[in-house]
Amino acid sequence: MFKKCILLLNLLAVNLFFISALKAEGVSGYFRWGYQGGLRPGLPPSDVVNLPGPPQSRHIGSPDYIYLQLDKNLSKSNTITLGLQNGGNVFWNNTNFQLTNLYLQSVLNETWTLWGGVRNLVFDEIRLLDIYSPFSTGAEGFGLAYTSPYGGKGYLAFDIRKLDADLRPLKHHIVARYEHKLSDNVLIAPMVSGEYFGGMKNYTPVIADFAQGKLGFALITPLANVTTWAAWEANNPTELVPKHNQQLGISHGGQWSDDKMGLLTAFYVTYNKLATPAQEYIIVNGGLLPRDYTFVHQKFESSFALQPIYRFSDHIQSALDMNLIVHSHRIDAAQANAFFLTPILRYVFSQYNVSLPQFYTSLVFAFYDARVKVRDSGKPTKFLLSSQTGIEVSF
């Protein structure tokens, strides 16, 4: 009963804040709330998410979450942005909200825009998998946006932060991106990012200062039926040795719709070359156990998602979300191959297939090839059934 009261108080506070924001002049934003439910009253919901490896569909169902972002125009040239989300705790009486955005943005002239503060810098979203460009980053620093008179746009972000003194005391991060129009309907966006970790030499064992980088591009079609492609190469050092893991990746997200039907598509594939060979896990008696004397030097990880949508009316939609996750090799005791089947019912305020705002509810049928999850009763299983209900609003 106590936890239910705390949950209701949290929801009431968020709703009051949300309603007051809607009434405020010059305020826009985004609000998202989700609740993962169990099918057996009195027991916690089954955990169908957080498999290590590639991303999973946004509709699978995650621990309860709240995300809120508000943008307030201070003047014609200046905007302040605030973003909050809970820390991912399942029990609402322990909800730990964290700051995702608190920055001031100022339009200097027709060419340059400057921002400074704490910013969750994201680019194109692969919506069905609920992930962003591999070059998206959280930044504590400042950045510049450039608008070319010929239609191009550039972004440059500098991240200068002090991290946990027991881990990495100093981090510098830079992200650069430029969008260039190839035609009226196609943009290409080259991207580069780099990170430098310093102040590591006083630790035992000694960790030398190190850097890592990423290089890639995205192709974007900014139409009602959207397709985004991205490819990248990443060079990531391991924690304790001056060797680098390498990753090649490609991702895609798209949507198409007509009067009655819609279709969302997405995939995310990476090739990973490991600097230090990792122990391989195999299925033994339904579980994942390390394989003797077998080490993996490279592996593929992939996630494929498909969601056909049918519109009963301008406001009522049904959808069937399908997500397949495959590992060529497993280097973790929880890296199962999996298939998720999620029927969804939505109420939307517009006729478009992924419109905002929307209310939705769904069931999640999860199938694993090994017993890596636990039922709400505590029994290891290859199959889980859960539910998710939520609201998503932009204003």
C-alpha cells in the first residue's frame, strides 16, 4: 500500500508540473511515461529487457520510467532547456531523478548559434529501436551550430567534465557533424567524435591516459516516409591495457504509411574485433556456461525490428512489433538470442502512424534460446510474458 501511495504521489506531481508547463507562455517540450506491469497481482513484473549486446525494440517493455523535457524562450534569441528522467529504478519510492539537460542556447546571428551547460546531444533517432545515432552523446560543456547560406548545417560539441575521482577523473569529448544536401530529398551527414581520458597515472595498476575515436556518416531522407542509414568505425581502448577494440557498424530506421496501413523498419548490426580474447559461452542444459579453452577474437551482434500498423480510424491503431536479436558468439552469461512479439493498441491524436501525442498499451511475448531470465515467481525460464502501458506527448 505504501509503494502504491508513493507511485500515485509521483504521478500527481509529474502531471501537475506537466499541466503547468502546457499553460506557460513560450514553453514547448516532450513528456514520456511508461509503466511495466506483471500479469500476476502482488508480484513484480517479469524482466524482459536489458540483454547485453545490441539494442532492443522500444515497445518490449522497460522498467518504469519518466522523461520530461521543457524548452522556454527567454527572448527571440535565447532559449533555456531543462530535461529530467528517473534513474531506472523499478520501485517508485526509490526513484532517483537525474538531469539530462540544463543548458542555455543563444542565436548569435543567422549563421551561428552557441549553447552551454549540460546537454543530451542527440541526432537522428532509429525510432523503432529507441536509439539514436552512434554519435549522440551526453555533454557537459559547450557547443556551436552553424547554418550555411547554401543550406548546410554543422554541429560542434565540446564535453569537458570531471568524473568520479575513483574511476576517470577527467574526460574531454568532441563531436562534429555536418549535413549537406545531395538533392531535394536526401541529406548526407559526415560525423566524427573523439574522447580523451586523462589523470589516470596515479592508479594501481597504472592506467595510462588514452584516447578513442569514431568516424562515420548518415544518409537521411527528410520526408513523411523517412529512412535513415548510418555507418561508423569505432576504435575503443580497453580499460587496463593499451590495446583497442574495433567496431564496424551499420544501422537503419524507416517508416512508411498510407491511408490505412503503416510500416516501421529498423536494424542495427555491428562487427566487433576484440583486443583481448574473451571466453565464449555456450548453451548447456538450457543455460549459458563458459566453454573450456575456447576464446573469441571477433563477433557479430545484430537486432532486426519490424512493425506493421493498421489504422481502424484516425485515432485508433493496432500494431504488431517483432524484434529478433542474434549473436554470432556469446561472451556474457546473459547473451541469449531472442525473439520478441508485441501486440500494441494505440490511441493517437493524429492520423499518422507514429504521431504524438499517443496513449498505448501492449503485451510482450519474449522467447530466448537459453534460460537467461527469471519469472516473477523466481524460476529461470526461456519464455516471459509482460505488459507495458504509457503515454508519449510533444507540445
